[in-house]
Amino acid sequence: MSESADNKLVLLSGWGCDARLWQALDGHWPNGLTITTPDWPGYGERDALDDPASLDALAETMANELPSDAVWVGWSLGGLLAGALLDHLPAPRALVLLGMGERFPHPEGVSRAALAQFRKAFRRDPTGTHAHFLRWQLGGEPSPRAAHRRLRALLGDDASADTATLATGLAQLAELDNAERLASPPCPVHRLAGEADPLLAPAERQRADLRLPEAGHCPLISQPARLARALAAIAEAPGRTTLSEARAEAPLEPTP
């Protein structure tokens, strides 16, 4: 891969996980990439927003970390939020939705009723519900127990965000819908999914530009080398219509 100052990736984490999660890809990146992993407000050491639900405030806070000359990579809720911010910030070179579609609830994936029950459980027991979610999302990985150990090694056992931010994130998962924004997006949009992602409906997995084999919702943990190659290929040429055009540079096993 040729080195270029334009090959910038901004990696955005999902619900309940701070930016340390992306350390799983360390050692798998090719040369010539600039990688940044900013935390969302309320995660890690970053102060929460006064109004965590405000997309205007989120855009203002994240503006310097979501430049237009980079590819934004949003995993799970991070992809949903990145898509929503296309209405608030200059468009990036491309947007990558990893483990996320235009919206999260789906009758054949995580239904609205199931998400409502999860939110109710979170209100009763935020700590226990967060810990349950981290195990649940790993159900599609080849070795869920090993993936959970790796996740705990990266993040520890405590929630990496305050309760109000986590509660708002669940509301955003329930309510945000990027279908209209992404019907005519201001930049190329690439969809990546683990082929056994338990949080995505089968139809959502099928329409992905790239399905990562032997991976569930957390290919960062189970398939870091494959994922890093795929993201590097997008950074190299973000305008490709599908990842299948990158096969000569990185064998990615695109969706048929």
C-alpha cells in the first residue's frame, strides 16, 4: 500500500466500550495510515455532555476529532452516531458502518420489544446489565469465552462511561434512524459485518459490502487482521463502490 497523508482513519467505539477496545487492532495495520481513536463524551476520561442526547452538542464536541479528510469508522452505536452526525459536520472521505445498519432495532434482529426490556433492566441494574451486554454481544464469535477474556483485558470490569451517558446511548439505539440520511449520503458508505453477528438481522448481514468470516458483532476481537486489512483498503480508496474492488490488494472475501 502506498503511503499517503490522506490515509486517515477515525475509529469510533460502540455502546459500553471506550476507545481502548481498538487496541485489539494494534500490530495489524499496514504502513501509511494515521489512526485516531477518540472517545465519545462521557467515555473514558472524557467529560460527559450536559445534555448527552443533543446531537448538536455532540457534533460541536467531536468536530476537531472527526475531520473531513478522514474515513470515519463507527462500530455498533458508534456507526449510528457517526451517520447521524453527517447532518451536523462536513462529510468525511467515507463512512464505515461496522456491525450497524441504518437503524438498530429490527424484528429479525434485536426487536424494539427486546431493546425496551433491556433498557428496563438497565434502569434497575446498570452495572449488571452492562456486564451482561458485553457477554451477549460476543455470542457470535468462534470462541465467546476467549473473546470475553480479551475484552476484559482491554477494558477491565467496570463500565467505561457514566450511567447517564449509557442510558442515553440505549435511547439512541432505540430511536436514531439514518435511513433518510444514507439514502443519498454525502460520502461513500461501506457496510461491514461479522457473518455471525447476533445483533444484526440476517437481512442486514446479507446486504453488507463485506461479511467477515468467523466473526460476530466484535470482529475487532475475533478477526483483527482481516478487519484491519479491510479498513486499510477503504482508507486507500474510499470511493470504491464495493470492497470487492480491493481484492487484488487485500483478500477480503466480499459479499457475493
